[in-house]
Amino acid sequence: MSSLKQYIDLYDEACTLVQASATDVLNSRRDAAYRQLQQFDTSADKLEAYKYTDYQALFAPDYGLNLQRLSLQQEGAHPKASCSVAQMDNIVVRLDNDLPIVDSKERERLPQGVFVGSFTEAAAILPDVLRAHYGRLADLECDPATSLNSLFVQEGLLIYVPSDCRVELPIQLIANVHAAQPLMCHQRVMVVLGDRSALTLTYCDEKSTTQPTMATQVAEISVGEDSCLQLFLLEETEPTHVAFHQTYLEQGARSSVELYDVTLQNGHTRHSLHSRFAGPEGRLAAYGAIMASGQQHVDHQLQINHLTDDCRSEMLYKYVLDDESVGAFAGKVWVAQGTHRNQSEQTNANLCAGDKARAYSQPMLEIYADDVECSHGSTVGKLDETALFYMQQRGIPLDEARLLLQHAFIGEVLTHIPLEPLRQRLMLLTDLRLRGRLEKCQSCRVADVCQ
């Protein structure tokens, strides 16, 4: 029997409770999500996008859901997450499991007209924005985690930047999963940028419990014409955490989006990006730096749809895999018929530092137009024995030589990060991670070396 059946049965029993504490806009998509989840439950066909992630097995454990919106006790004393980076001033927003928390002092630092708050608040202040964008991009038919999220989500976070507005300070969203018992939480984020606007958003995933946990995260991001978005996705959780991240992105004409995806610590993670150019002359650059060891599993699925003319997309994802870890990458660029002068570059490189580590790579192009410049490449290999020998001959110990090669390999991605304080911090954390000294960053407070 499908593991999704337990959630369908749970919703049958608790639908009134789920809907009672949510806004009307969240409730408006539940029927469609319910029907789609039933189709996933009864379908015998395996989803190609989940070739390397067994979602049935991951959804099988009996996690608890906080449907009554109780205040959950944390496991032990844990300080408030701060993820501070030296010489970098952020506007801090929190997701406490699935509940948005925005301090009033932080709100005062936002430019006039910018809204950062819960869906409940947005329903009273910006109801038209909420109704126009919620569920518009998230595709229920292609992803069971999105359907499950849409069925049970009870609160969300809206970040709205009006036209002709630049948010000069980065917004840092810290999503912390915690509970004194096993927990599944459903997190929802919506980012709406008007025309000629700009935003830098850092999305930090954390976990402050040793209990088994799962989080489904659905982010719907709409970027208006001539607007710019820098998005940083940083994961640093625990081996007992399962994460399904679904990002849905739409770009207007002449918009620019830069996405940086860095995994330092995790358990079992699946990231998916569904992106489309809705207007001409858009640009998307997606970079990934993934480090995994032990039995960690990181799966990335990216699809970028070129629906109009003169758009450019770039993908550069690198994995360093040790021990028995698994890394999977599938990147697909789709170019619509009748479009012109689209460009795309796609590169996936994997370094298996352990003999039992496994990397799976599937770069794809699906092109229905002639006037294009598209390329893709993929490599899977081990550390260069010749380089290791050369470095040892010059007095560098073998272990240090291995670390230097791994750091240089992953550093090619990190050098693209435009925020120098964040880039330097991630370079340091990467070094600590590869040396086995980063068990958990604890909000960037890693002994004296991180001061």
C-alpha cells in the first residue's frame, strides 16, 4: 500500500481542524491537492523525477503533525538561531517549524511598502497579492511533496516588494525545525517582486533536535520585469532530518535571478527547481555546492523552461561525496518552439572522495527551436592521483593534499557568490566541513575558529 494513504486518511478525519486555523486562500487549494494526492497514491507508475529519491519510503514513518497549532516544547535548551555573518547586516525573519515570526524592530528596517509577514496578516493587508499568487506556480501534478504540502499547510510567509523598490539590506530567513518528538511540518513561502525592484534573500535551513523530522517546503517566487533577485539556499540540518524543497520560479522580461544552493550538513534532501521565463531577455544563474558524507543523500532536480526569446540560463552544480553518501543531479533545459536566440550552459561535476560514494548525473536538453546556443556537460571521478603524488613530493601530507583538492573543487562554485562576507564565511565553513570539524554549525557559532 502507498505510504501516502495514511495522509489521505488523516485529512479525511481532520480536514475541519486543518482548515479552521488557516486563511481562505490556503483552504482554496486543498480539494485539488487532495485529488492529486489520491492519484499519486493509486498510480502504479514511478515518477521519473523521483528516480533517485524513494518518496514512498521517506513518507512511510509515522511523523506527528501539529494540526492543533500547539506550542511545541524544544528538545533541550537551544539558543535562538541567528546565523550571523561578520560585517554583514541582515533583516532577520524566522520560521519556527511552520510559523513565521517577524520582530517589530526588524519590520521598521524595511523600506516603505515592503511587506514581510504571515499569510494571516497578508490576508488583511494584501489580500489581492495573496490570492493572485498563491498556488499559481506550484504544480500539484508533478510533485507529491507539493500536493502534501498544499493539503496540510496551515500558515505561510509572504515577502512582497512593490514596483520601483530596492531592499538594500539582505533578508535572512531562518527556518528552524524543532520538537521533543518526531514531527512533520509543512512550510510555505511566497516571494513577489514588482517591476524594477531588487531583493537579496538568504534562506537558512536548520534543525535543533535529534528527533526524526521531516519538512516539506514550497516556495513560489515571482520576479517582475527589470527586477533582480539574489537567492541563497543554505542547508545545515541533521542526519535524522528529511527535507523536500520545491522552488517554483517565474521571471518577467529583462529580469535577473541568481540562485546559490549550498549544503553543509543534512540527512536526506531533495531539492527541485521549476523555473520559467515569462518575458524576453531574462537571465537565470543557478549554482550548487554540495558536501555529503556518511549516509547522507542529496538529490537535485532542475527544470528551466525557455518560453520566449533572448533568455539565458546557466547551471553549475558540484558535489563532493565521501563515505557512503549519494549525490544525484538531473538538470533539464526546455526551449519552446518558435523562440529565438536562447542560450543555456549546464555543468554538473562530481568528486567521489570515498570508494563507496555514489554520484548520478543526468543533464538534459529538450529543444524545439533552431536558433539556440545550448550545451551541457557532466563528470564523475575520484581525486587525481597524479596531483596527490605531485603535492606529496613537495612535502604536503596526503590528508592535507586531499583536503586541498576537494576545497579547490568546491571552491569554484563558492567564488561566484557576490556577497563577500557570506562568501568568506562559507569558504571557512567548507574547510571545517571537509576536515570533519563541522558537526553542526549551531548558527555559525563553531568554537573559537568561527569567531
